[in-house]
Amino acid sequence: MNQESTAQAGQGRPPAGKRAVLGLVLPIFFRYRRRLALGLVALIAVDFLQLIIPHLLKIGVDGLADGTATTNHLLAIGGLILLIAFFVAILRFAWRYLIVGFSRLLERHLRNRIFSHILTLDRHFFERRTTGDIMAHASNDLLAVQMACGMGLVAAVDALVMSCAAIGFMVHIHLRLTLLALLPMPLLALCTRLLSARLHQRFNIVQEQFSLLTEFVRTTLVSIRLVKAYTMENLQKRDFEKLGRSYVHSNIRVATIQGLLFPVAGLVGNMGMLLVLYFGGRLVIAGRISLGDFVAFITYLYMLVWPMMAIGWVTNLGQRGMTSLGRIHELLSAAPRLQDRLPAKRPAMPVPGFRLRDLDFVYPAATHPALRHVSLDIGPGILGLTGRTGSGKSTLCKLLARLYPVADGCLFFAGSDVNSLSLDAVRSRIGYVGQETVLFSDTVAANIAMGRPGACRAEIEEAARQAAIHHEILQLPKGYETMIGERGVKLSGGQRQRLALARALLCRRPVLIIDDALSALDVETEYAVIVALRQGLRGKTVLIVSQRIKLLSETDEIVIMEQGTVVDRGGHEELFRRNALYRFMYEKQLHEPGVGTNNVTTGQSASSLKQGINV
Ligand code: ATP
Ligand code: MG
């Protein structure tokens, strides 16, 4: 099956059924079943202990009413109530610890699963989903699921047990009075249902607004220097305030519904109370029930108000939890477009070159192809790649580094179609230095050793020397142990580029792709890097994208791209003679400091320069 179609099976599918969504959390419930069972037993015990209290009150009041009560008798009842309260306190602590703790464990499992799944996804996914959206999953949605499985579960069980038991005790006292007291209940159920449906929709909008807000903050922080340089602070502030206003507005719309749910439940509870006071009072006057029964009945009815209100709250939590779990399920169902086709082969070595045959490529979100009919053999040796901006150089590099899917029969690595090879195996043979340097908030050494965490200091230093950055690292406050990034030393653009190059060199992979990653270097440093590279990379396949004639003249061959196709290919002198764009680039750079006629000329100098730097 084609790779594209495998991947597309993961997209545009109908929303997953409830069973599939719940399948995400049920195994976790099962795993912690003992903890949950203990917690629920404690919770139910609390409910029953609390239900004993009205019965004790009834005994006390009846004793007072018929004059049989003594102070000792009353003290004993008071002491018993205190003892019950003591056990209730202990058991309450126990259920909270066990059940809320469970919800945190569940949250951790889901968070880990989301994170490891995101790591498997490819660029196709990240081009469609913003970071803010993904962050919203990792915070808000997880919180909603955690609340539903923690306090939501507690409230649901509590409400169920309390209401069943309270109604049972009430029926025991007087059946007809109980039915009267419960008369307003169906009204409550109806209101809750209607309001919850609304709540569901509005909650979705809140989540969307939150992800917009998060994304806005993230992009602003990432480009803070740009914001300051263009004095865009006020503009950003205004836009942020606008987003914040819509976020608050949608939250208030959620709050209005929530605000209606609770008072409605309270109102219904008090309607029941009115009926009990009237009809129950008449029963007491007629001597059909005792005064103690009447007091106990009212206490049970009060105990019912909370479960009735909890119905609204629990529905609320449950709805939020299900919506969020649905979104998490959708995220976890997203499949990478690039997947190994089984059985995936490992590339045959040791000729790690590429062969491109009529390669076309269109970006997922684009209408025009970025590459058209590219046919090219790459490696072994150093190949230079140049061309106007937007001509498709980076796209070509990304396809070689297997960051996007390609059609069958267009791209071959080490003699095999890349689609038949294992992705990991291909990627682990390629060192890729992208156009944008990415460094982590960590030490210089850790940044270099990222691709080979086990590398020793001598190897790290060797890679840094090859990238001509070793001496500059030694001048940093703590040398290789200096922290860089957000909370550390800031490096220059050229230093960052060479650090990224050192990282790729340390991996010692047979293929090295450098996408315009030496652009920020001055001519002298660039020269030092090339010298080191030529020495260290003999026999390997190297692709260097550059606009610099001086750098290109050091390569074995140069390819020129225009509008997504290869328009010329040849040695430096050859291209100088026949290619207008190349000659134009050369003449433009001729007068730049450090690019003298003795370095890049039409005559023998390019080859003599190569000899001079120890080819
Ligand atoms: P430069 O010298 O400026 O780095 P380039 O030759 O590397 O340019 P590419 O980055 O390969 O150019 O871009 C080739 C074309 O593909 C451009 O028209 C660009 O707008 C488009 N393009 C690049 N990245 C994407 C993307 N992620 N989605 C859609 N279109 C893209
Ligand atoms: Mg580029």
C-alpha cells in the first residue's frame, strides 16, 4: 500500500465512538482497581455514618417529646455523634487521598502517552496543528479528564449512595410523604439535561479560545526581539487584550449556564422542603408520625439537596471530561504520514549516495510544486547546491533527510527506494544541519553531544575543532560547561551555526547535509571550517547549500536550482563560463571583503586552491 494512503487512513475519519474514547482510561481504572475500591469503600462508609446521625437525633427528640430522656441519655447520644464525626474525618481523608491520588496517576499516564505520541508524529502534523493547540491538550484537556475521574467520580458515587440511602430512610419513615418530597425531582433532571447540552458546546469554544491565546503568547515570546525591534509592543498588547476579552467572554457564557444549574437544583430542593413542612407537619399533628421522625425526615431531605445539586455538577464535569477525552483521543489517533512499510529494509552500505529520478514534491498546504522533475545523483564527495531564494534547495534537503514523504520510485538511498527502507535506519545515517539553528537550554557540551549522548569530552572537542568553534568555546565563562539558551550565555548567529555543525559532525554519519548553515560566518572562519571539513569528511557524501561562491568553489561539483528544478550542474570554472546566474553571483561577491580574485577566478585558481587546502 502506498505510504500516503496508509497515512490518510488516520485523517478525516468520523469522530470516534464513546467506547473507543473511554478505552483510553478504562485500562488505567483497571490497573488501579484496588486503590479505587478502597477509596470507594471509605467514601460509602462516610455516607452511611453520616446517615446514622439523623436517626440518633430522632431518638433524642422522641425521648424529649415523651419525657423519657435524661441528661445522661442525651450526653451518650452527643458522644456517639462525636465518635461518628471522628471516623468520618479519618475516612474522608482516606477517600480523598486514594481517589484524588488515583486521578493524578491517571493524568500522568495520559500525559506521558500524549507526549510520546507527539514525538512519533511528523512535520505534516505540526504544519496543521499549532503549538498552542497542542499545549491546550497537555494542560486544559488533561485537567478536565483528571477532574472528571477524580472529584467527578467521588461526587457521582457520593450522590448515588447518599440519595438512595436517604430516600430509603425516608420511605421507612413514611412512603407517601417521601413521594411528595421527591415530586419536583423530574423537573430537576430535565433542567440539568437541557443546560448540560448547552454547556458542552460553550465549553468547546472556551477550549478553542484558550489554544489561540496560548499560541499568541508563544509566538510573541519566541519572536520577542523582533517585536521590540519593530516597536510592536502596543500592537501585540492590543491583539492580546482582544484575544483575552473573547476568552473571558466565552468563559462567562459557560459560567452563566453553570450559574443556572446550581440555583435550579437549590430551588427544587426547597420546593420539596415546603411540601414536607406542610404535609409532614399535618402528619405530626394527626399523630401519624412522631416528632422525632419529622425531624429526621427533614434532615434526610436536607441531605438529599446536595446529591441533587451534585447531579448538575457531575453532569458538568462528566461532559467536560468526555469532550476533552475525545480531543485527546483524536490527537492520539493522528498517524504520521511517514511510516515504515513492512518489512522495512536497512540500507545496504557502504555507498551512501542518493539517486533522484524525476522527483516532484508539493507541500501539504501548498498549491504549487516546490520541486519539479528533479533528477540528480549525489555522492560520494562534496556537492554544492545553490540557486535563488525559494528555488527549492531546503525542500530538497528535507526530502533527503526523510522529513516529508515522497512517491515511490523517485528517491533512492544506497541503491534502494527510500520507501522500502526503515526511516530510522536512513535518518541515522544522515547528519542534517538545518537552515535555522536549534539550540537547547543546556550546556555547550550537551548541545553538541545531543545526537550521541554517550560521546566523551575528547570526541566533543574534536567535533568542535572541526567546526572551528573550539577556541571560542574555551573563552566562554565555563568553557564546555557554559549554559546557553534562555537562561544562559547568548551566542552569535555564526557561533550557533558552528555549534549545530559540530553536533552533526560528532554523529560521524556517512552523509552530511548542511542547508545554508554557514551563512552567518565571516569569510576567514568559513575558510577554516571548509579546511577542517575537507579533511574530516573524505569518502563521505556531503551536500552543502550555499550562496557563497567561495564556499561553492571548494566543492567537487555544483548544482544550480531554479523554480524547483535543476538547471545546471558542473565544476566552478565550467559554471562560471556558461551559467549567467552563477557569473552574476560571482561578480557580486567579488568585491566583498575576503573574496579576492586570487581565491575565486575563472582560471586555474579554483583547482590550485583546492590543492592548497589539502584535498
Ligand atoms: P532560501 O534560499 O530562501 O532558503 P530555498 O531554495 O531553500 O530558499 P525552499 O525553502 O526549498 O527554498 O522553498 C521552496 C518553495 O516551497 C518556496 O516557494 C516556499 O514558499 C515553499 N515552501 C517552503 N516550505 C514550505 C512549507 N512548509 N509549506 C508550504 N510551502 C513551503
Ligand atoms: Mg532554504
